[in-house]
Amino acid sequence: MERRTPAFLSKKVVAPVCAVVALLAVWQGACSLGLVPNFMLPSPVQVVSALVADFPLLLSHMWTTLSEAALGLVIGVAVGFVFAVLMDKFETFYLAFDPLLTVSQTVPTVAIAPLLVLWFGYGLMPKVLLVVLTTFFPVTVALASGFRSVDPDQVDLLRTMNATEWQIFRYAKLPAAMEQFFSGLRISATYAIVGAVIAEWLGGNSGLGVYMTRVRKSFSYDRMFAVIIIISALSLALMRGVDVLERLCMPWKRAERNDQQ
């Protein structure tokens, strides 16, 4: 029987780990040798020390950001799903809103955030709305494209069997769009954290964005890098959660990967 290489020894794990270790070594060496002023770029050791020292405070801010991002992501995905269904169902709706969706992505998120704060204040609503706006587009475009990628012969076959529009959507269009949907959801998950942090920059009492603003004003760059690590970890965790959800919703994909190995 052919023995498989353990997962932790595979190239997909070893290669990025080696790259990160090499980058950290170069970073630490540059700081230790004084090639970069310490006040501009703290060493990895200093960043880790700041992360450990402020971890309880970072944890409280993290839950605020995570709750805003999760709520906005759920709403953004729900609205995006409805829009994608309408764009697939009604050609006029698709022609009317497809250009608007594309144009909306040319507006920077940083430019939208101050307007939301002016209109809705410094509470939860502007932060969630910004997350909704940033996560809505990837899901909508991915789903709309997925619905249109269904095999026409499959749809014709279902219609010859007197299938209803709902049955065609459920058994043909929705499965065909699942892979693209999760690709869009993976992007939206990372946008959700970034959108929440950007909204918190402009005001609030708690959140990683508020923490970043405070440490920036005190020139504590080691703490600034520490919060960046937390934000990256949250984004990676959400992406990992999407991967798990994809495997649960698309078990046939796992079977296909096993057959290819």
C-alpha cells in the first residue's frame, strides 16, 4: 500500500512556514544590526512582547470588531444572495444593476466611511453598514456569475421533466453556483474585518480600529504591529471557517480531491 506523506510535512505547509521564518529572521537581523531605526520599525521580539503585554486589552477590542464584522457579513451575504437571484431571474434587473455594482467598487472604502459616520453617528450602525457595503459586492458578483454558468442542457432536461422554476433553481443553478459563491464569501470574510477596522478609525469606544488610533497617536509602533497580527489572525480564521463550511455544504468536492490524489 502506498504511504502518503503526513500533512504537516507537505510542501503546502513547509514552504510558507519557511518563508515566514526567513522573513522574521531578516527583520530581526535588520533591527538588531541597527539598519532600521527602532522607533520606525520595532523588532519581532518587541512586537511579540507588546502582544503578550496587551493581550487582555486586545482581546476585549477584538470581540467588538469581530461582532461588527460578523453581523455585517451575515447581512451583506443575505442581501447579496437576494440581489443575485433577482439578477438571474430578471434580465432587466441584471442589465440595470450590473454596471452600478461595478462602478460602486471604484469608490474607496475610506471615502465612504466618513459619510456613514456623519449620517448615522458613532454607534454600531455605520460600522455594520460599511461592512455590508464591502462584503455585498463579492458575493453578489460570484453568485450571479455562478447562476449563469449552469449547463443549459441540464436546465432544458429539467424543463422537459416539467420541473418548476424553483426546482430548476434548487437542483441545477444553486449547485452550479456553490463553488463560486464560496470563493466570493472567502473574499468577503477578509473584507469584513478590514471594513470594521476602517469604520472604527473614525470614532468609537472600543474595537481594534480604536486601539490602533490610540497607539498611533502615542507612537507605540510595537503595539501597532501587534494589532496588525490580531487582524490578520481574525481574517485567516474567518477564511478557515469558510473552508470548513464549504466542505460541509459541498461534500462531493472532497470526494473529487480524494480521487485526484
